[in-house]
Amino acid sequence: MGVSFPKLSLSKAGELDFYSFRLLLISIALDLDLSVNVSSNIFSSIDLTYIEDKHSGLSTQALLNIWSHLRGRRARKSNDTGIWVPTNPRGAERLPPGIIVPETDFYSRRLWGLPGEDLIIKPRYLFTFTVGYEQKNNIDAAVKKLTENFTILLFHYDGRTSEWDEFEWSKRAIHVSVRKQTKWWYAKRFLHPDIVAPYDYIFIWDEDLGVENFDPEDLKSSFTQKGHGGRPGWCTDPHLPPCAAFVEIMAPVFSRDAWRCVWHMIQNDLVHGWGLDFALRKCVEPAHEKIGVVDSQWIVHQTVPSLGNQGEAEKGKAPWEGVRERCRNEWSMFQDRMTAAEKAYFQAMGIDPPNSTAR
């Protein structure tokens, strides 16, 4: 059945009159086909916030959900395949669920033969380094400790990739090159949880680490449930950072499930990751039992200032000074965003927040 309503009016520039919008809601409730005299792109310019402010009984999210539902109904009716599965990944609703592959991997494949015979072994761990060529000896020493259970992925911040072919293992590694970027910039863009899903653990390491006493296959044998350490006056709570539920992020190892949460917490524009180590505990429960240090597998941080050298001299400051200043600014920005996000959540839920855990 088709029903035609009068042309929808706009109360201000780009704002849909509330009562005209109610016609849309009524049409859905009555399960009618709605034919409205309004251009197809008008909803992209509707100020839903204005509607919400004028009529607090309907939230913006509720209006968006209704509009999404309406679009889905129209899509089903105009779909020649007769398939519409709203629980499929967004954009894939027209596909039968059995053909959808929502995850992928870094496994190399042959160009010949049967696909099922491509992989003799499926590595269980992903080891990533963000590297410059000058630290090649450190990386070579670390990679030589890895077995066939590891996929090796190098992020090159200096643009030098072909030189690494002097190492035989480099020809089997995956190389991603974007100049002057940090490991968290790479991680956000190339380590989506649906890409690294096949791996039990994901290593996201710096380049300036000594690994003489490191055994990558023995990480779980001596896990210690603690954080950075207990200097006098540091800890107000023995279960909170920096004395528990905390590790520095120069050499973190994430489980698959923990990384799925952490990846979503990484901000696109905050590339240095400062403050992220204090927030990791938001992704596991109880954090003081599931975040810790592997004491027997100790490594040495050589403190090579390679990242600072990737900056540029500006306003009389040395390259490393500008980089360090941005690191500190990003830390404050991340804390402010987390605080604001938590506050907004509790307000929307109408509940009193617990003590703030954002700082």
C-alpha cells in the first residue's frame, strides 16, 4: 500500500519540521510504504540536534535508528536478490551469510595449486617492529630468536626497505613503508582486529631493544601480576598504575581479545601513544591480574632517540624538542578525551559514575 503525505517542511535551513518528521515515524509504525515529496539527500542535512532540543522526548540516536530502519526496509523491497540480513557486517546485508568472510590475515599465498594446500603452517603469533635501517642489527638479533610460529611485520619509518634483503628472513617478512610515522600510527591503520584475528598474541615492539635474554616462546611461563614498580609515594592503590595493571608500551604483547579492545581505544590523530599504557586496564578485568611483567624474559631498552630525529626544527626548537612537546600534549589530550567520554556515557545512562579512572 502506498501513502502520500504533503511535502515535508523545513523549519529552518536544513531543519526538518518536527511534526513532519513524526509522519515518518507513524509510517514505520503502520508498516506503510512512505512516498514523500522530498529529495533523496535531504536527510543528510537535517539538524537532528535541533529536533532533539525542541522535543526532548526523542533523542538524536533514536531518530537515527528509526531512519536507519526505514532505509533498511526500502533496501529489502528494492533488492533483486531477495536477500537482506541486517546482522551481516554493515554494507554486506545483501549477501548470504555463508559467503561472508569478515576476517583476514597476513599469511602469504601461492599463485598456483589448490588454496587449501597453500599453508604448511599457520603462525600463531604476530611480531611487529617499527624500524629504521640504522637499527638493523637489533632487529636481526630479535628475529633470529623467532620460530616459524611467528609472522614478521616491519613498519619502516625511514622509507628504506630494499636494504633489508641482506637478511634472508627479510624476504619472508612483510614490509610496510610510510615515512616518519610512529608504531601506534601504523598499528591503528594496519593491525585492525579483523586482520590480526588468527594470531593468539600480537607483539608491537620498538626497535631499540636488547633481546639477549629473551625467549619469545616462553612468555607465559613466568608471568608476574604487577606493574611498573613501587617507588615510595607512587601508589595510592596497590591495584592501580603505576604499581599494578600497568606496563610501559615500548615492548607490549597483547592477546587477541585484549588487542580488539585496545585498537578501538587508540586515537587516529594521537600518534605517540602517551597515556595509553595507563588506560590499557580498561580493556581487561580484573586488570591487576591480567596485566603484568614477564620477569624471566627481560629485555634491555637502549634508549636510542631515533624517533626524535624524525622531527623537524621549528620555532628555534631542535627536532627532538618538538617531538617531545607533542608527546606531552597528546598525553593531556588523551586523558581529557577519556574523561569526557566516560562522563558522557554515565550521563546518557542516567547513573552516577564511580571514581574517575581516566587519569
